[in-house]
Amino acid sequence: MEIILKTDIAGLGYKNDTVTVKPGYGRNYLIPQGFAMMATPSNKKVVAENIRQAAHKVEKIRNDAQALAEKIGELTLTIPAKAGESGKIFGRVTSTQIADALREKGFDIDRKKIAIDEVKNLGTYTASLDLHKEVKHKVTVDVVAAE
């Protein structure tokens, strides 16, 4: 029996794969549970169209992320922090502070997509922005003493 999977099933295949299974397994488990559908010619066309449309959407999202990375360019952010005389800061510089600084510059990036190593002293650091699974961008962060 030939079926089209609606979800990933370990040991059988991935979503939108056409696989052959024993009739009882397909009819009594996979189809009633909503894990699969019969591989009729019309269902095969529908799945092929869905794959084609999803690929177009994924490409558009990736292109938007690439355009945002180019727009950000070689941006340098200045983050004020309270610091002692030796240059050691009190507290820490967080991704939330970097996200706020980016928002002030006109870029709305989620704080969860920003990674920076631990900042303990005043100075220049590099933060990594995860804009898309294929698009990563780096910005320079200057940590300066707050007035």
C-alpha cells in the first residue's frame, strides 16, 4: 500500500514522503491517526504543489534576512554600563540591551536571536545575530562607562 506521510515518523520517512507500507499498518494506524493519507494521483499533485509553494516562501524569508543583514552592515552599537575605576563593569551586558540599541537604530530583532560572549570589562565586543538558519551577521558592541 502506498501512502504519503503528513508528519515525520521515525524509521519510516519524513513529511511529504511517499512510502510503501503493509495495508493493515496504513489503514488501521497511520491514516486514522492522521499521520498519513492515501497516495492517490490527486493527493500526489496536492503534495507536490505544497512543496513547491513552501520552497518559494522559505526562499523569500531567507532573502529578507539577507537584505536585513546588508542593511545593518558594519553597525557599531554603544552600550553604557556602570563600571569601576579598573574598567570592570557592574552587572552584565545582555542581549536585551543590544536588542534595545538595535531598535533605536531602526532594526527590530528579537533578543533570543542575539548571542554575545560574557562581557566583564569595558571595551569592544562582537555580537552575533541569527537572522535565519542560513544568514548570520555580526555587529560590533562598544561597552562604555555610563555617566
